[in-house]
Amino acid sequence: MANSYSLDVVIPCYNEEDNLPHTIPILNDYLTGLLSRDDVGLDRFRMILVDDGSSDRTWQQIEAFTQEISATGLKLSRNYGHQNAMLAGLSVADADVVLTIDSDLQDDVNAILEMLKAHEAGADLALGVRRSRGRDSFFKKSTAKGYYGLMRLMGAQIVPDHADFRLMSQKALKALLAHEETNLFLRGIIPSLGFRAEVIRYDRQTREHGETKYTLRKMLSLAVNGVTSFSAAPLRFVAVLGISVFLISMLLAFWFLVERLFVSESTVPGWASTVLPMLWLGGLQIFCMGIIGEYVGKIYLEVKRRPRFIIDKKISSIYLKI
């Protein structure tokens, strides 16, 4: 039998009053069942429920759960976003291993057993990876594939189809929390920590209650944050693009000169040769300024050193020592 260890389960929640009454009992029953298994060393667990500035009854439900099960509730002062809410929960996790999972329970809880066994076999990271995207639309499949390809092209050690369903040892968690930057891209940072990692494949479940909080705008924001937080490649792209435009402009100037002197002396310059390059170069300059501006904005946020989250309230089960 494996050495005994404790488990903290971090669950970010944002307007999840429809989900939590179903999610928490299922997860609690599953983990309770693991405690009695002889082939698993889990001896106790706790849920860390993080209310990310919800406007519904999410916090009241969290308070109620702390009276019924082994749980800690954190109420953030406002909505800080999914990643920062997860970091808030991770910051108070002190168990031997820590699991992160979304509150909609689309991540298959049965994969938790495989993650725990991977930890017992010596892995510091067990990363949940979707087995397929069969239920996704063509647009979502295409954009996801393109995004992961782009991230890898820029040098990020990102794991395709891995989101925020993962298990970490306390050693890996401490290494993660040592990163102090404001714009922390967890999906890129965690696989690059360098510790032994195992991929656990699972089938994504359909959402049964509530609505997804990851709108298209939030997904685009996460994508941009991932690219700019983890790689300087876009800045190098701007430099290469600038050199390329300069060389193309020199070639066009030479071609127009040859055309004017040797091919047709009666050639009259038209609007295309004047207006189109101006519009093209103007648009290119604005695009490059936008990329540079994104990095400057991140520098601005970093140098201010503002906290990534503020915990307004903390409540724990009375039989827990926190």
C-alpha cells in the first residue's frame, strides 16, 4: 500500500448556484469512496471553494457546504477571473497533493483515481487531457488546434487539450507560487516547471447545469494573455516584418524605376501605386503598434505590483485545522 497523503481540491466558482448543489455531493462521494480503498494512499481530503465575485447565491451555498463536508470557502472581493481565482485557492492549499477542477464537473471525476496513482508512482504533475473533441463545433476544433500550434511555434511548452484539470504535488505547487508575475498563464507555466509529469486522458462530459462562463471574449483574452505572457516571439515577428516590408518596398521602387526608364516612358503613376501602399503600410504600422502596446501594457501592470486577488472572507469547516 502507498504511503498515506492528504488532498486539497481547488474549485473556482463564478455564479455557479445551479451547479454546486450537484457538483459538490458527487465529488465528495467519489473522494470519500477513495478513502476506503486499499490500493490508494489517500487518507483525508478537503475542498477549497473560491467564490470569484459571484452575483448570485454561490457564496451562501459555499457557506452551507463548509458546515456539511470538509471544506474551506474563500470569497474574493470582486471578480478577478478564473485563473486568479484558482491561484487564490492554490495559495491556501497545504495538503500533500492538490487537485484543480472546474465547478461544472465536465472533467471526469473518475480520472482523479488515475491522477492519484500517477502521484503515488512518483509523478509531481498529473495533467488531465481530453481524449477527443468529438462534441465541439468545427469552429472550436479549428481554433483550438490553431491556438495550440501557435503556442508551440512560439516556444511555449503547452500541452494540447489540457485546461485546468490537474494534480500537483506540494513541491510543484511551491514552485508555481514562486512565480510572482501578475500575468501568470497557468497552462503554460505548470508544464514548464520541469518536474516529472504524466498525461491522464479522459472523456469530457457534457454540461448538465448552468451555463458556461467562458464567453468568446474571455477565451480570446485568455489566448492573447497566453501568447504575450509566455513568449516574446510576437515582438521578434514585428522586427522581421519591418525588415521584410523595407526590402519589399526597395524592390518595388526598383521595379517602378525600371518600368519608368526602360519599358514605357509614358507610364502615368496611378492611384494604386500611391494609395494602396500607404493604406497597407499604415495598417501594418497600427498592427505592430498594437502588439508592442500589449507588451507595454503588461509591463505597466507588472511594475505596479498590484495583488492578483484579494480575499474578502474565509470560512472553514469547524473540524478542520486551517
